[in-house]
Amino acid sequence: MKATVGVMGSASKELLGTADSLLNVTAQRLGRAIAARDVILMTGATTGVVYATGKAAFEAGVFHVGISPGANLQEHVERYELPVDVCNVLIYTGFGLKGRNVVLIRSCDLVIFIAGAMGSLNEFTIAHDEGKIIGCLTGTGGVADQADYLLEKFSKRTGAQVFQESEPERLIDACLEAFYQRPRDS
């Protein structure tokens, strides 16, 4: 069975910047690094940095599953104003943004953070509480650069493993290695 790699991060289109901005280029590089591994990509089927990562991965041939906050396609597009063009499959939760986050995180074997604001903070705390393998792409800002602070101030033992790296390829490899070394549940 293939590992499921979730990507979480800022949905802000403004933060992403232009096509050649450093964050956009890094997001695309992360997407290509994910696609180069034999994994399934999972995202919140959203905009911003996550969209840029998902698009690059999708175009490079990864199977991309989007978990929607909407109850159906119409709500996904009209109410949440989310894209549909870079996912192979959309799963409609009808749970809204925060409820969608729980489904998304629980469906991933490992979770990668690139940038990220309050929604990503919610995803980070869920991933940590669920004992997930967490990768933070440092140098991208937001939640991805705050793991040390968050763990120092608020951490409890959950079995979560947190990796921090500024290079997308090394981050993915470290997280996947940890995943494949973990004992499998029966």
C-alpha cells in the first residue's frame, strides 16, 4: 500500500505571490518532490501554497486526493470558492473547514507543512495529537517555521515525530523513512 502524504499550508493567494516568487517556486518544488516518490498526495483541495504544490505534483503524475469542506461539488466551488482542476478525486465531507481538517489529517500517513496560518495551526495540532509524522518545510514562514516554539510551549507526548528541513526533497525523504520504519498496526 502506498503512503499518503498530506500537504498543509496557507490558502492565501496573496502570500503565494507571483509565479517566480520564492514561496511559489518552493511550493512547486515540493509538489515535484512528492510526485517523484511512490505516494498518494492528499490536500484540502484548496488555494494558495497548497494549490501550487498540488498542481505541480498533479502535473508530474501523482495521484491527488482532495478533501473538501463542502457537501458536494456546488458547495465546494460556490460557497468555499475552491478549485477542482488539480485533484484526481474530490471527497466531499460537508463538515466545513475545521471538520474537513480532522478527516484530512486522519487520512494521511504523514503531514507536510509549508508556510501556514491559523487553519494550518489547527491542522498541526490535530496531526500532533494524532501522533502523525510531521514535516515542516522551514524558511517558508508561518506554522512551518514555528514547530520548535509550538512543541516547547504546548507539547505533550503523543508519538508524533516532527522533522524540520529547508529542502523539500530531504524533508520528504526523512518523513517517508520514519513512516516505513514505524511498526504497522494489525
